[in-house]
Amino acid sequence: MKHFAVFLASLGISWAATPLVASLAVRLRLVDEPNERRINTRPMPTGGGAAIFLGFILPVLIALPMSRFLSGLILCSSLMLTLGLIDDRRGLSPKTKFIGQIAVSLILTFYGVRIDFVSNPFGGMIYLGRLAIPLTVLWLVAVTNIINLIDGLDGLAAGITCIACLPLVLIAFQRGQEVVALLTIALAGSSLGFLRHNFNPAKIFMGDGGAMFLGFMLGAISVQGTLKGPAAIALSVPVLILGLPFFDTVFAIIRRFRRGRPIYAADNGHVHHRLLAMGLSQREAVMVMYLVSCFLGILALRIAGMNSAASTLTQIVAGVILLLGVRRLGTSTLGRFKDRLGG
């Protein structure tokens, strides 16, 4: 009952706060202008991450007793949201934003959120020792950015976050992690409440503030929920849960590197851009990505319950299939472009 109440409260607060945040964003000129890379064709209020944050934080403060972990999570998620909102309002350089993300992630490790060990595919655990903090910071910054990078279609980042929360909360329940479960439920509820206003045609964007907050929270929750304690599971399980944005980001980095462009330079080569180029509508493209994420989430749950050898084999097969799928998608899109040019 408590979990359901937290979910409803998070959903309701986020849903109710989003129109208020949109009105405030317009008055503060926090507006996303159309350009050649963006999908929106009219100015759109942004900064919706503030509504997501309110929907998350208020029920959490009421439902959970304060602890070292929770205080660190609240502090650092607030800092990450603020960093993103400043970027939405003023526009930070990629270097400044990246340094800020590293600093916030590093602060969180001082509150005990660390990947101290991961499961060995051949049995047992691999203790990371001095690598624990750098690997944790790398993971937090990576997940923060992969959610930020897929925030290119109405409802995509919020929906992917909701879907990713489901396997994370089920794993938390299986391991008896009450705090992690409630945090994940609150994150899902606040994302879903915002999604009501952000699904196509969107009335507001979450902005970098919202995307960075969601990514950072997913990274922190996955560390605390799947990679700590004596029953730590393979690092590739949370990677698989976020498989679609993860592989999309990997391909984006490779693509930009091969073209001699900075890895932070925006382009139109992401999976959602390719789906649109194939003739899908925004809604259709988003639904395709939702379905793929659901499949990967279900697969991650199955892997989490397997022994190390079977888990590793399944992860390899899933990774190959996903890689081939993304590559095939890119080939199909390129073929369509060539046909259009030839016509």
C-alpha cells in the first residue's frame, strides 16, 4: 500500500506541477527555439525537469527516513538538476557541463554510493578496490548523458525512464531493498506524470535539467540496487536495461569520431532520427523504442536470475542482436536517402 501511495503521489504532483512550470518557463524565457536539428517546429517551454523533481522529492521526503545515502542522493540530484537548468537557461559549454557532472558524481561517492565489486562471469566477485570510485563516477556520468542524448522526441526520455524503472524496482523487491524500491517507484511516477504533458504533441520539454536528473537517478539507483551487497549482479544487467540509449550513444561516439567531429557535437544520426527518416511519425518512432526497451527490460530480469555462465552467454547474444539491429537500421536509412537523391 505504501508503494502504491508513493507512486500515485509522485504521478499526481508531477502531473499537476508541469503546467505551472510551463507557465513559469515562458515568463522566464526558458524556451526551446526550433532549429535545423530539432524536431519541434515552434518555440516550446522547457525546464520541465523541475516538475519531475518535485514529483519525485516530495513523496520521498515523506515516505522515507533520512539517511546518509538518501541525503547524499537528494543533494546530488538537486545539484544535477540545477546544472541542467542553468544549461537550459544560459547554455553551458560541453566542457563545463561535463566537469560539473563529474564533480556531482564524485560527491555522491562520498555518501557510500560506489560500485565496490561486480560479479565474475566465471564465478565469484571481482573486487574493484581503488577503481571503485573512478568506475562509479564513469557509470553515473555515462547514464546521465545517455538519457540526455535520447531526449530528442516527445515523450522518449520520460517513457524510457519509466520502462527502465520496472525491472529495477522488481530486482529491488527480490533483494529486499525497500529504500531503493520506493525511490524507483517515485522516479517512475514522476516521469509518468510529466509524460502526460510531454507525449506527442508535447506541451513542454524536460530540458537538460530533466534529462540529466533522470539519467543521474537511474545511474545511482542501479548502483545501489543491483551492484552493491553480497548478491551483486553483473554490471551488464543495468546496461541491458538501458540498452537502447546505451548502444545509441556508443554508435554516436563512434560515428562522430570517424567523421572527425567532437563527440559532444550534435547530429541527426541517433536511432530516433533514423526511424523518422524511414517514414515513421514521432509517435510511431517513440512506440518502437518503447517496445525494444520493454523487451530488453524483460531480458535483463531473466538474466538477473541466471547463473554466471548462462547470464554471460545470454548477454552476448542480446548484445549482438541489438548491435545488428541498430546497424541494419542505419543501412536501411542510408538506402532510403540514396533512393531519394537518385529520384
